[in-house]
Amino acid sequence: MGRMDDRMGETPEYPDYAERVLEVAELIPGGRVMTYGDVAEWLGEGGPRQVGRAMALYGGAVPWWRVVRADGVLLPGHELRALERYRAEGTPLREASRSAEGHVPRLDMKRARWDGAAPGPAPADGTAAARGARVT
């Protein structure tokens, strides 16, 4: 099975778990992110590695830049493409220190992380709504 970068045309057939991961990725509002672990917790199955694998194999058809590492480091090999998306969406970033390799910013996880409650702008104080809330 190949990746599908174009959402037009025929819908590809994905394994069930990957399909559920991609559905969660599509729910994340612009300017917000969820970690691989957050997605696994939302689904109630698998873990960060399984989510990462599903995103690596099939994530090209969804907003892949919104499913991230918990430390806020941009996806290796895709930093510039992701950074372009984050800036366009207004995703909170922490500018890189002069000592950071490549001077690439990180995500500001306190402000950018989405808890799955209601879509909307990142909370100014970094607090999140109840973890268990889900959009249906």
C-alpha cells in the first residue's frame, strides 16, 4: 500500500488501527498538536510507537504535522515542511537557542498541545481542559 498525499479521488484501504489514528489526526484543530502518546490514549489502544508507525506509513493523507513528539522536537527530516505549516497555522513555537542544532524552533507544548476537548485557540495560560473530554 502506498501513501496518498492527495485527498481527491479514491479512498485507500488502511489497516483498522491506522484508520483510527488518521481519524484522530484529522480532528486536531489547526494551530494545535497531539503527541503520539495522546493519540494512543484517545484511542484507548496501542502506544506512542504504534501511533508513530501508523503515521509514518499512512500519515501523508492527513495533517501529519499535528501529531508530534512529546518533547516538541520537529519531525527529523521534515522540519522545514512542518515549520512552514506551524507558522501558517499560528502554532505556538519556542525559538531555538543559539546552541540548538540547526537553530530549528521546537513546538511550545504547553501552549500548542490539544487535549481533545473543543477545537479552538491554544489556552493562554497553558492549562488544558479535562483530559477525558472527546469530540464526537
